[in-house]
Amino acid sequence: MSAVLVGLLIGGAASALSKPIYTSETQLFVSLQNSGSIQELQQGNTFSQARVQSYVETVGSPMVLQPAIDSLGLDTTATELASRVQASTEVNTVLITISVTDNSPVQAAAIAEATANSLIKVVDSLEKPRVGDTSPVRLSIITPAQAPSAPSAPNTRLNLLLGLALGFVVGVGLSVLRSSLDNRIRGEDDLHRVTDAPLLGRISFDQDATRKPLLTQAAPQSPRAESFRQLRTNLQFANISGEARTVLITSSLPGEGKSTTATNLAIALAQAGKSVCLIDADLRRPMVNEYLGLDRSLGLTTALVGQADINDLLQPWGDDELFILASGPIPPNPSELLGSKEMKNLITRLETAFDAVVIDAPPLLPVTDAAVLSQHVGGVVVVVGSQKLRNQDLENSLKALEMVGSPLLGMVLNRLPVKGPDAHAYGYYYREEPSSNTSDVGILRRAGSGDSFSLAETSTQPLSTSAYPGRRRPSTLPAAKSD
């Protein structure tokens, strides 16, 4: 559409900026002067038709044009004038049409008339026999030249149509070229061209996701909430053997939505009645604490360096059995910490106390953290940002996981468009329940209760039965194994 509009603008601009050109025409008739029988007249007509084409070619010669220039006093040469004078004839006729173009309509008519008169004299001179007084051929003007009332060029309608056609052709060509050269993953078909891994979830793009990224901030039957419940169900089928109790969520590049996917997956699992531990293992750009409103001054790195026990670092969140292990202080050597035996032992301890452990890991391509950490988990889920990731980037990410022997559970397509061929959305009707008051303002309400809440109200106290009386919590974690 842009190319078509540009073509129309170019056509209109060409018409507006071009000087008007006027065309004047005159027509001559070629005949033989002698008379005779019908047979002689037919032969004379054939003779005239054969000579007409020669007369047409003579019109552009200096022999014809120079007298016309002299008679009108024009400041031009015969060669220059020849480019503005055209002569033609129709097949099987003895008619000659002379057309002249000029910026002035009056001058165009004058040149056409002078050229016709000059042609008559030249033909009479050329056809005049050596013996005798008169030429057997006679040219007569049957349509005198007149000054045109309207310019013949520019043809605004034609220019607009040409601009429209040219813009359409260019636009289609650019679209086809862009489609053939664009190797970004836009939908499920593009994903399956790169990998045969199962597609565990499709999450549509939501304008409010930046401002409200959490599953608990969306309506219970909204498309976004339904997408994560579907991901939870598909993940359970992908892990039907139950061996992958710890799931690592990663992506190829930053900005594909891995942290929000990991956080909302943990929330969805907890809403299904499971005890879940969410670990923020992105030790370079931790985001889980910002989404959940938690303190990350103490967390994973604190436990890995032995400054505190993990029992004192888990932070409860929400009404369900969801506990968060924040990233802790950002270390100078994230890869070494995540690949250490301490990290492996920590995951083993968490697996004994929780039904599921979800790890938010760094992206695969910029750093090696995720590939190193993936060797300690039961399965890996790769988040793919629609219209953001290119085929070769995903291929390199999967190769990195394959090289270290990481078990790939499947893929999650994130930021899918809500309209178009790659769209994916749900169309449920739902009714929000009226809000109800409760005295528990220290913990976020369950999704769908209708209560408003602030992330600042989220409790950040370490897990203890005295702080949360009556709340179910995992048994004390096993002691860390000695190396």
C-alpha cells in the first residue's frame, strides 16, 4: 500500500511539474494530376500509395524543415525541429498526417502549416519531370492545422494510472522479497521448520503484559491466563514419567519473555495444588524479584557461597504453596556458580521438598550460564519470542543444549499476534466475581478474587511457621551434602 501511494504521488508530481505541451495536426492528400481510363486511375492510385511512404520519410529532412524555419523566423535548427515533427500514413491510403508539438499552441499550428506547405513544394520539385512543366503528383491540404485548446501532455490520468501500476508492481515485489529474505519465527509453521520439539504453549501478545505481567493480575478466564494453564497441562504430559521435577526455562536472546513465562508457570503450578519453588538463576539480569515485589539481597548466590542455609532464604508468595528463591547479590562468576556441585546439591535438596522446581535461567546465546545449569535439571523449556527470533539463532540455541546433553521438553511460542495467520487467542466469556474484604493484606490474593493489590504488599520474610501460622510448608530441607 505504501508503494502504491508513493507511485500515485510520483505520477501526480510528474504531471504538476511538467510544462504543458500542445500538439497540432494537418493532413494532406496525395493524388495524380493526369486523368484517363479506370485502369489507368487504378494504376495511378497504386503508384500514389507506393510513393506516400517516401513522402512521409521526407518530412523530417532539412529540405522540408529549413524552408518552414525560414518562413516563420524560428530560432532553431532543422535537426532540433525534426524531434518535434512527426509524419505518418495509414496502410492502403494516400493520406499523410503531420503532427507538431510545441509549448505554444499557436506556434505548433504555425509550424504544422509551414511544414505542410514546404512538403508540397518539395514533392512538386522532386516529382517534376525533366521534360515537361508539371509534376504528375499533387499534394493537397485537406485538414488545415489549428491551435489546440488543451495540452496533449502531460496526461494526468495516464500518469496517475502508470504511477499506480508501477507502485503496485514494486510493492508486490518488495513484499515477496521481504517474505523470502525474512527468516524470523512468526508462528508454529516457522518453528517446526527449525525443530521437531513439541510445542508446549502458545502465549498471545497482550498490551497490558508490560504493566501487569503476572498471571494473578489477569482475569481468571482471560486468554493470557488460559495460555499458562494450557502450558501447565502440556508440560505435565511432556513429563509423563515424572522424572523432570526441575524444569529450566530459558530463551535464545534477551527480551523473549522467559522470566515472565517462568514466573507465571510457577504460579499456575501452585494454583493446581502443587508445592512449587521458583528459582531466579539469572545472575546477570534478575527479574523475578521485580515481578513479585521481593527482596533479592539474599538468595541463590548467598546459599551457593555458604553464607546462609536455603531454609532461611526461601520467601513465600501468594496464597498457594509457592516459594521463591531470589537471585541474591550478582556475582562476578555466574557460570562457575551455576555449574558447581553446590548448585547441583541445592537442586537435589529442593526436589525432595517440593513437587516442582522452576528455574529462570539466562538466555542461551549471550552467555553459557543456561547451558551449564541445564545439566543439573530434569528438563529444559525454550521460550521463543514471535517475530523477534531468527531461525539461525534458535538453531544455535538448540545445538548448545544438544552439545551438553540437556533434555529438551519442548518450546513455548510467546508474543503471538492476536490477529492474522499466526494469531492464537481464546474466546471465552467470563464474569468477574464481586470483590470481598479480607484481613490478610500481607499476601497477594488468589487470581480471580477481584481484589486489587499492590506488589509492595507482598511479604518478603523468610519462611517460618511462626510468621505464617497454619500455612502448609515443605518439611525442613535435607542438609547439604559434603563434597
